[in-house]
Amino acid sequence: MASAAIAQPVAVPWRPKINPWVVAMTVTLATFMEVLDSSIANVALPHIAGGLGATQDEATWVLTAYLVANAVILPAGAYMTTFIGRKKFYMICVALFGISSAMCGFAPTLPLLVFFRIIQGIGGGGLAPSEQAILADTFPPEKRGQAFAMYGLAVVVAPAIGPTLGGWITDNYDWRWIFFINVPICLLSLFLTSRIVEDPPHVAEQVAEAQKGGVRLDLLGFALVGITFGSLEFILDKGQEDDWFASHLITFFAVAMVVAFVVLIWWELKQLKDGNRPLLNLTLFKRPQFAISFMLMFVLGFSLYGTTILIPQFVQTLLGYTAELAGKVLSPAGFMMMAMMPVVGILSGKVDPRKLIGYGFGMLTLSLVYMAKLNLNISYGELVLMRCFQASGLAFLFIPINTIAYVGVKQTENNDVSGLTNLARNIGGSCGTAFMATMLVRRANAHQSSMIRNMTTLSPGFKMQYSSLMGAFSKSAGSPGAGHTAQAFIYNQLIRQATTLAYVDIIRYLTIFCACMLPLLFFIPRPPKNAAASAGH
């Protein structure tokens, strides 16, 4: 019996044949390209509209189509790996992204460009969650934070440099090259992935079971996911433009989203009860670690994408910066995060991730308080300092949030975790963008109405400025024209001041959102040291 006990085999965790860091660099390449592509087209919209004979509003469908397709495939990607394997699914997504990118570059009309952007969004939506799941299985628990640091660089830095790179390519070459540059990267990624990446045994077992007929394709689940998240993305992207629920189209999609979402939850729980593989693994939300991580990732996406759009828009519309100079305001913060991510990756294996998240949201909140000092006389240097201050907090969030999300999760559920956390970041970014666009218009109008009430002849300040401007303009415009010119000048200054105050209001709202995340950390159970994603076994 003693010898039999000694001969009992010991389970050894699966590890890839290739160095894990080579695997990490291989899969990060395509993800960086995909995240970059989600923001690089923003600054090229006027050129796309002009080149294809479309209006600016019609050209925004180039962005909307990509976001909608991306949101639909994110939660479904984990499910698809059950049928075809993670490596094969990842390579299909890379190939789909590369082919559709080339087709986008060659598109002769706007409808065709939008169609190919939908395909591109489908391919791109499967890359980030697949990479995250690959990293979770490839690295041991004590090194997983460092692996997520590399992934975090792709997700956080790419949106910061996207507008700058897109502006430079559009100004110096042609807008079509923002799509063509993806093709060689996709080819390289396909070659490296085929040689380096491999599926772990538990993924191969799932595929084998599915091929035997043990798992059925959830077509109704796919349809409900498409209606729910596709409608949500459409509402967020077009809501402000169409005055939200004043539009019958927005109202229709809102109703469709709510109904589809309720039916989706019922259907997925029924699938689970019947013993079938659900498209969305809603049981993950029973774990406080995952549920709170989902909320934290949503707020991270909300604040990251919201401010990434807010700052360039502020400096271009109110300070007169060029698109390239506006991008340079964000670029130093990208280098800041590049420097901080490896440090956070090392700390995540030694420090309680809840403390790192608390520090990150604390710094992010303080940076937003500092950013509320925005004014029309602010210098380029102070803008860069504000963004770098914010980046120092953001770097401490992405890795620990992902680390906590995987605590207590079975190895077979890694794909589900990565798909849902990326969905939270994606939807959070879309909500942050829509929130900023809506509040900017509404708060600017509110401040403008309030300030106009003081523009009367009874106001000493108004009378003094009007008289001063009359004297200055009368020399060039003549007495009759000087009055109109002075009034126009004052009104223009009023609009600029009202818009600036609207930006400050948005930043204050973001500050409150981030500060409200700190109490949630007390509800996260203390994670075990070096908790593995397979700790749920």
C-alpha cells in the first residue's frame, strides 16, 4: 500500500512548450492592432466623408458599425472556442480582421465600407478576450500579473496613440492607409500564432465533446446577444445626435434592447438548468470577486475612453490645437503607462490586488480633481501633466482588476471571464463617450442660458467690456459696424466660457463615479496568495 501510494501520479499543471513570454508577445501584437483600429479612424472621418461623397453624419456609421459588431462578438467569443478551439478561433479572427481591413481600404462607396467594418468588428471582437484567456492559461499564478501588464499596454496605450497616428497618416498619405497598415501585421500574427500558440488540454476536451454532439449551438442565444448589445451600441452612438427618446428610432431600439436582454437572461439560465452549455456564463456573477470586477472594469472603460475623447476635443475646439498637437497631449501619458505597467505587474504578485485597485482609483479621483482646473488659458505643459497624473492611476487598475476577476474561476471558464470583462470595458467606453457627448451639449446650453441673463445694460461688467470693444473696433469697422462686431465678440467669448464650464462639469461627474468605486473594495473577499484561475477546482 505504501509503494502504491508513492507511485500515485501527481497532477502537473499544463504549461506551453514555448517560452510563455514569446506566446504573450505573439498574441499581444494582434490585440494592439485591433484596439488601435477602434480609435484610429476617428480623426479620418472628414476625409472619408469627402473621399466617398458622403456627409459627416453618414460617415459616423464607419465607427458605429465597428462598435456594434465588436460588442456582439465579445460575449459570444468564449462560446465559439467550445466548438472550434481557442487557437483556431483566434486565427480565424486575425484572418477575418486582416481581410476586412484590406477590403475597407479598397471600398469604393460608403455602404461597402460600413459592411466591411462590420466584418472587421466581428474579427476584432474575438481577439482581446481570446488573448486574455491564453495568458491566464499560459502563465502560472505568480506571473499572471506581469502577463496582464503586457496585455494592458495594448488595451490602454493604443487608444492614446490612435488619434495621433490616424491624423498623421491621413495628413501625409491617404485615409485608406489606416486600414492597409493592418494587413502585414495580421499576416505576421497568423504566422507566429500557427507556430507558437497551442490549446491547453481542457480546451481540447471541450472541442472533442462538442464534436461528439455533447454541446449544441445556441442560435437563439446568439440572436438575443446580437439584438441586446447591438441595440445598446446603436443607442449610445446615435442617441445624442437624434436627441435620445425624442427619436422614434432610438425609442424602438431601446425597447428592443430591454426585451431582448430580459429574454436573454431567462434563456441562458434555462440553458444552464437543462444541462446545456450557455452562451453567457451568468453563474460567474454569483462570485463577489467577479461581479465587482465587472463593475470596476466598466468604470475604468468609462473614465479612460471618456477622457481620451474629452481632452483632444477640448484643445481642438477651444484652444485651436491641430489634430496632431492634440494627440501629442495624450502621447506622454501613454509612455507613462508603458513605464508603470511592468511595475504594477511585479507588484500584483506581491501586494493584495485590492490595495492596488484602491490606490489606482484614489489617484484617478485626485487626478480628475486636478483636471477640473481646465480653463481657456491653460498651457500645453499643464495639460500633459494632468493626463500623466491620470495615467499614473490608470496603470494601477487594469492588472489588479483582471487578477481578481479570475480568482476562484475554473480553468474551463477562463474564456467566459475574459469575454465578459472585455465586454464591460467596451460597453463602459461607449457609455463614457455617449455621456460626454450628451452632457457637453446640455451643460453648455445650461451655462449659456445662465450667463446670457447677465448680458444686459444693467451689468457694469458688460457695459465696461462693450464700451472698450466699441472703441477698439470703431477704428476698423466704423461706428455702425463696431457695435455689431463688439456684440458678436462678446457672444463668442460667452459660448467658449460656457463650453469650458461644461467640460469642467463632466470632469466633476467622472470624479464622483471613480470615488464611488472605492467603497466596493470592502465587499471583495481577500484573495488567496497567488490565486490561480483554476482555484475553483
